[in-house]
Amino acid sequence: MQLKNLFFTSLLVCLTACSSTRNLESNAPQVETDQPQRFILNDGLQVSLIPPAGFTLTPEHYGFAQPESFSRIKVYEVEVPYKTYTTRITKENMAENKLQWVEQKDVEVASAVCKLTVLKQAIAGTIFDKQLLVCGDNLSSVVVEASYPESANKVHRQAIFDSMITLNVNTDENLRIFTGLPFKLNATPGFKITKRFANSIVLQSLEDNAEESSSDKGIVVISHGTTDATSIDELAINLITKGHPPENIEILTNSASKLDGIPALTTSAYTKNRKGESVWIKQTLSYQNKRFLLFQSRVLQHKQSVFEEQVKALIEQFEFK
């Protein structure tokens, strides 16, 4: 049974054929040249572009089109970090998509360094030029993709490029907690999210008081990644014992379970913290094709009863994207 997009697969550039524009409504909304048009791509991510003269907003995608010249500009988000995504835009990958490589260079946009890739594509006997402008951060990438016939004149080409580099991106990090992650939480009953790392989030129990040290507080870590472990059992033990001397680990249970309906393995154990206090750990692990999703919780043993109920309520809010 395939994980329902449990782990996001490496995304290649999403290139759409532009040899023919779907019939746009004759009353397509006009846009004011020199006035930025704003698009909300995702929670916490809003972008704006100034359209070229003669282009209209299109219902087909975020961006603009000029049907009579078979030209369009579209903008979208790819939930892959900028550095990772741009390394995938290579001659080899583009060739697999039947795209001819022209050049790639850095372009400064709104004081940020972005990557511009110029390509060509033959569609139904017509050669189209494509330009991909990619900007982003450690959570996702914003792509401005332009397409127009190779025969377009210099003025038309320049107008499209000038529009692309008017890109302005506004983000709200508090709303981007799950950007680029293969999972989400529909709610966090009894917990608050305290940290977001590249591949994981950390939650803390609301039952804990401010005076307690971080090592005394009940926490949950939800993470994903890749591994060379040969089995889920091996990986589960490696993860639950990580950072603890073998003599300080007492495995309590290790049994099959499910995580959002997906087969998983749940393991619980007792260990000792640096103060010598007993700590209860429980983790649920899903593992397939060397990719894993880990839901691990830990708390001082004397808080186990209440905390375990909190964790059960939280895990019910867990959902694979």
C-alpha cells in the first residue's frame, strides 16, 4: 500500500506546454500596466508581479496571458527549498522533458539573488522560448515561468522579462509551519509548536509551566527523512535509543500500528536523563523505500499518564499531505 504522498518526492520543474492557449473568456479581466497584481500562492506566501502591456489575468493559473501572441507568464510555489530545487534544474533533467538548454545565470530581484534558466521547446512544429525565474528560501521556491514563440520580437521579449523581475515575495513564517513537509496537523490540542526545522517540527505540552527546564518538559517531535536501515524494526530501535547509553534504555513495547491509516510501528521505552530521572519515550514510525516519518514523544515518567492522553489526541490530528 503506497503512502499517500507520505514523503514528498523530488519535484522536477513543472513545465506546461504553451503551443495553444485554452480559450480565454472574451471578458478576461484587464490589468493595469505598471500596477502590481497580487497572488496568494499558499498560507503565508503572497507574491506580486507587474504585467506587461496588453496581457490579461487568466483563470487558468496565477499570472497573465496574451492569447493572440501565444504568450503567458505564470507564477507558482514548489514546496522544495531553493538550493535543492535549483540544483535539479540541469541540462540532463530538462532534456528528459524535451527542453533544449540555452543558458542559466543569476539575476538580482528585489535585492535577492535568483536563478534564471532559458530554454527552448518544440511543440507542434513551433519553437517556444521558456524562461524560468526561481527565487526562494529554506522552505520553498517561487517560480515565475514565461513562454512565448521564438519568433517574438525584442520588444515583446523584453517586456516579458521586465515583468518577471518585478517579482515581490511576502511571507509570514508563522503560517508556513508545514510548508515543504509531507504532513500537517489539523489542530494541536494540548500543545504549542515551538520550533520548525528543515525537516521537522517540535511541540511542547501546554501542561508544563514556564519555570521548568526544557529537559523536564513534555515534547513531541515529528520528522521525516531518508535512511539506509534494512528494516523498520532496526530503524525504530536506532531512533528510540539515539543519544542514550544502551544500559539506560528499557524497551517496553514494540508493535504494529497505523499512522493516519498507514502501516507503522509503535515503540515505547524508559530511559534516564542527565539528572538520572526516568523518562518515558513513545514513538510511531512509518517506513517505506528508505524514507521514514517519525512521531516521537517524551516526558518525565511521573507525568506519563496525562501526557500519553495528550499525545493520543494530538496524533489524531496528524495527516499526511
